[in-house]
Amino acid sequence: MNSFMKFISTKSFMPFVWYRIALGIVIIVLVSMGVLSPHAAESAG
């Protein structure tokens, strides 16, 4: 965790923001295409 705090104190936090936005878009697209099931975790247990 210390290396993360050091990184964001010297660099920009924006790469993490863009990573989260891109990941969210990918997940939404996969769920809408039926590749991922939004209830997969419920049936896995």
C-alpha cells in the first residue's frame, strides 16, 4: 500500500480513473451481450 501512496503522490491519479472507467464499460458490454451473467456469483455458491 505504501508504494501505491508514493506513486499517486508523485504521479497523476488519472490512470487509475481511466482504468476503472474502461473496466466498467467492458463489464457492462459483456453483460449486455450475455457473455457474463449478473447473477453468476449467486449460483456459484
